[in-house]
Amino acid sequence: MGVASVLALVVSAYAIVQFVVFNPKSAGLVQLHLLDKEFPYTQWVNFLYLHAVGSAIALAVGPLLFSTRLQTKHLRLHRQLGKLYVLSIGVGGVSGIYLAFEALGGVMSQAGFLALDVVWLAATYLGYKRIRQKQVEQHREWMLRSYALTFAGVTLRFWLGLLGMLTIPVESLSQSDLLLGDFNRIYRIDAWLCWVPNLIAAEWLIRRRRKSGAQARFPLAD
């Protein structure tokens, strides 16, 4: 199993444990939201549950769909997992649209996450539509784009950690303002950095595959 697949499984497990098994209020992201006394936590957390579960399933199932062995020897299972993948993104993407409007960091981060959810849903729908039309190559390409966007769940955390290490605190701010202020600055960048490079990388892989011929395999395939 490739590194990307392992990271996807780790982040999927983390999301379920952190937001579903444990109390979501224990998560640092949620604690920052709760600094706002008017934050609609009761409504918001229900969408968080849906987003966490839907995204985690899609992240874990996605690599299996690129397995050439599964596609050739277990086509029925591939189709069933594909339906689960599409359904989980429907749940994760629609709930994510609501969460985007409540994202920390203001308009810039909200726009970034909203764009991610809309493009994620659109790419997945087009991938599903193409296979229904028996356009296999176009289906594979759109599903690669879809999973590149799904993988934002991993790259979001990578860039968040990296940008966090590069942040220089402002000593004049109070402890809570310092924490929230630094996070907001990082989040405005991460809201776009977590998915735009992924999509660019997917397009590069698709174009390289087209040039090398239809038999070239996508990444994550066994």
C-alpha cells in the first residue's frame, strides 16, 4: 500500500475518533470556534458529524477504486465501493457547504472551503455520470480529480502544521487573541492550499497518462 493510502487511512481514523467517538469540543478547531460566545455550536456540530463521517469514508475507500486488480477481477465490488464513495462525498460535500460559511478566518477561508466543496461535488458527479455513459477513460480522469480533492483532508493537516511552525507570534496580543489570530492567518491560506495544488497535480497526471497511452496506470493503483 502506498504512502498516500496509508495517510488517507490514518486521517480517516483520526477524524472518526476525534469528532465522532470523542467529544468534538476536545478538538482544537472546535475550541477556537467556541471563543465566539454566539457560535451556533448545537446546529454546527450535526453538520460536522456528517462531514467527518462522509469525508472519512471517501478518503479510506478512494484508493481501493484505483486498484487495477479490483477493477479487473472484482468488478462488482469495485462498483459497490464506487457507489459508497459517491454517496459519502454527497454527504460530506453538502454538509461541508454549510461548514464553509462558518469557517474561521473570514471571507477568504470561507470562500476557499466553499469552492472546494462545490468543485468536489461537481467532479464526483461528472465521474459518476461518465461511467453511466460508459465513457471509461473520462470516468477515470474525473475520479482522479475527485480523489485529489478528497485528499484535501490530508493536505489540509499537512499545510496547517507546516504553516503553524512558520508563524511568528505577535507578543502584544492576549493569549486567546494570539491563538485565534495566528490560526485565522494560517487558515486563510490553508483553505486554498489544501486543494488547489492537489487538483493541479491531478491534471498533470492525467495529461501525462494521455501522452503515455491508455495502458498507463493511475497512482494508488496496485
